[in-house]
Amino acid sequence: GGFLPDIDSDDSKSFRLSFGITGITISFLTVFYFGLKYSIIEIVIIWSVVYLGIKFCFYKVLSKFTVHRGIIHSIPAGMCIALIFTSIAYYVLKLGDAVSWAAGTFLFIGFIIHLSLDELYSFNMFSIPIKKSFGSAMKLFSKNNIIGSVLIYVMIGIFIYISPPFDEFRKKYISQEAAKTIFCNFFPQNGWFKMKE
């Protein structure tokens, strides 16, 4: 999630790195999903097509239609990507609703940490001048791309509608019972670095 806000930066190292990592990850997930259904050569072809499609085709499309610190570099984009990831984890990877929501939540947290650090970097604590980039990271819409902003919100609505059920995630990770479990297990009860039996 921490790399994702910069996927709209055509020449950044994180842009190239994130596409390389994303391409490899999705390619291997695809192979694991189809692994027992095809021959080895078919799996190699599937892996190659998915990797090259993400690494080059999706890269070209994204670099052509996005601007650095545009709508991709925003809170709604983080929400949209997290919801897409949650849906992929649930429907494609069959991870279950609670785990899928947890994965999407962690991705969103990484995304928000990146945006927050970009905002903190926009000003100097010891002098008054503020960089022009201040306010461009934690935005809710892009004034320069109204259509893109509206599309992001439409996609959020669509993926909220098709996303997996939220109740199991809420019960496991957000409820009072979950908070009590976390609190009880936060510090070791039988001494430090002694494994639980």
C-alpha cells in the first residue's frame, strides 16, 4: 500500500518498482490459482502474459492517463484500490471475508501513511515557507480532473456494493471482544519471549 500512491509518477523508481512487484505478485497468484488445471507450458505462458500485461501494457495506459499527485494520489483512490484488493482477495483468491477485509484495510493503511508522510514533507517545521505540494496528497478530489474524481467515487460505490460481507471482519477485529482480546494479548503474560502452550 505504501508504494501505490506513486504509481502515477512516470519516472519514479517506486513507480517502476511497484509495477515490477505487482506484476510478479499477480502473475504468481494467477499461477497458484490455475496451477493444477493446466500443463506446465500453459502455466508459463499464462504467467508471462499476466506479467508482461501488467509490467508494460497497464504501465503504458496508467502513465498516459495519469499525472503525478493527481487523483491516484488521493484518499478516495486509496479507498478504491483497497476495496478492489478486498474483492480480489475474496472472490479470486477465496481468502474468506474477514481475511479479505483485513488485507484491504492494511493496504489502505499503507496508502494513507504514504500520503501523510508526503504532507509532512511539504513543510519545514523550523521555517515558515510551505512547498507548493502542500495539500496535494491528502485530497478528496482533484480540481484538475473532475471526471477522474467522479469515476473514483463511482468505482468506490460499485466495489462497496460487490465487496464481501463486513460482519465477520467487524466481529473479529473491530468489536469490544476483539479489543479485549488484543488488550489481553498485547503484553506477555508468562514472561518475555516464552512461547504460549
